[in-house]
Amino acid sequence: MNLLTRFLHQPQRVWLRRAIFQIHLWTGVALALYVVVLSLTGSALVYRAELDRFFATPRAVLKEGATPMTADELRAAAAKAYPGWTVTEVFEGRYRARSGGPASGGGPGGASGGRPRRPPDPTATIILERGGEKRERLFDPYTGADLGDSTTRGQWFILWVTRLHDDLLLDRPNGPWWNGLFSGVFTALVLTGAVVWWPGVSRWKRSLGVHLSSGWRRFNWDLHSAFGFWLFAFMLMWGVSGWYLGMPDPLTNLVERFSDPDGPYGERVGDVFLEWLPRLHFGRWRDPVWGPWLKAVWASAGLVPAIMAVTGLLMWWNRVLRPRRAASGEAPDPA
């Protein structure tokens, strides 16, 4: 019986499979925290634009026919709202207002240099300073009312989550590089998991579902196995795309090596593949019909790597740590 035949029928007895299992086990243990963090943050960031809008300060509404306040009037309103602070700059809408003169927009929906304001956002931004401290506040250009922070704490938190997911809170280029490296290791973890998953020709169907009537250890095993099978493509995609986003050169060079040098750049198969990797990774679909549904799928599937990490750690506990504790004479875990 050759190696392939033994692997198909009795994979647990194949030494190569046992070696791959050990690689998968200890790589998963070492990478568990990283996987959980990236899984949870990535799932949340599918809705980054929606979260940013939710936490943002409500902006002023464009009033057709109404005349906005001048820059000097906005300065006076800000000085009244923040006594002791110095107004250093005034921005009307998306364009800078000239100090000491009328608003550069010239009216509602107006523009600096005659250009239309897109999108029509008349909200004024005013920067104040005091003793080295700086504040950036939004003001209603029609009433001079203080609307709130230009960037709220919720928005700063979303930016922090984004930095954690993209750069591991490290400075560039170190953060993306390490993220790419760990994503490459995660890709290896997914591929070795595919080998370890195979239970044999006679038992593979049992590994496709979860048996709720069994004990918690069997339930944990089934959950890890079933999610690993059904979400394999998602996890492999996130691993490869994360590797590419952090370390683009290897895949880019590979595409250039096998692509037609005379083909139209950007239209070759490899170019299209690389273009789609970031789209698939983030899952921020904009289609008005399918976009919300696809985002929900991506956000839900994005939690699966975290579930895989937790169930894998529980299996490691049962297979490795529990027997060691029992052998050392420690009290057994009541679970």
C-alpha cells in the first residue's frame, strides 16, 4: 500500500500526516492571539465606513437661499463659545476661508474659485489653540452653533482599530511587514489544516457537520473541523491577501514572471488577481443591492478564524496540557 492510498484510507497512521499535524498544532498555538485579534478587528472593519458615520459629529445641513456667516462672524462665535482660546484658522465647508474677509464660498453651495462644492457640506471647521493645546471643532455656518469635535473619540477608536488590524500598532513599514509575515504563516496554518482535516474515505462525511448530542470535547472538535472545511476558501483568501498587502513584492514578482510581458498592463490574469485581492480581503462591497448582503457574509465569516483559534486552543488543552497535569499529580479539571 503506497503513501497516497494509506493517506486516503488510514491517514492517522501516515507519519507525514502526523508530522503535519504537529506543525499545525504548534503553529496554531503560537499564532492564536494574532488570529483572534485580526479576526475580530477585520470583521468589524467590514463596516468601517458605517461605523465612522455613526460616530461622526452631525454636520450642518445645506440651506438653499440662506447666507452663511462670514469668516469674522464665525471667529467671533468660536471666541464666544471658547473664551481664553485663540482662533487660528477657519475653514468653511471643504474650502479655507480668508481671515478678515467674507467667506470664500460666496454663498450656500458656493465654491472657492467658482467650483461647486461636492458633496454639498457647508459645515465650518474652526481650529482653536491655548497653551499648546489644539482643538478642531465643527460649527454651523448659518447659526454659529458649536456642533462638536471634528473627529470624535469614536472615530479615533475606529482609526486605532484600523491601525491595529493593518499595522499591528507599529510604525510603517515595520507594521505591514510583520502583518504580512504572520499572514503568510497563517496561510501555512490553513493549508496544513486541510491535510489534517482529512479523516479517511469512510469517515469524511462525519467531519462536515456538528454533533450536538455529544460531549463538549466532541462538539469542540466538530466545530473546529466543520468550520475548517466550509470556510477554508475564506481563510485561505484572507491569508494570501494579508500576505500580499503586507509584503507585496513576492506575489507581484511571481505575477510578472508568468505574465505576458507584451500584454496590456492591468488586464492580464495576474494583474486582475492582484487587483481583486484587497477587495476580497476587506469585503467593503458598494453594490446597492448585493453590497449589504455580501458585507454581512464577510463580517460573519470574518469571525470564523477567531473561533478556529479558540477551539484549537481547547483541543490543545485536552490533548497536551490535561494529560501533563494528570501525570504531574495536579487536580484534574472538572470539565
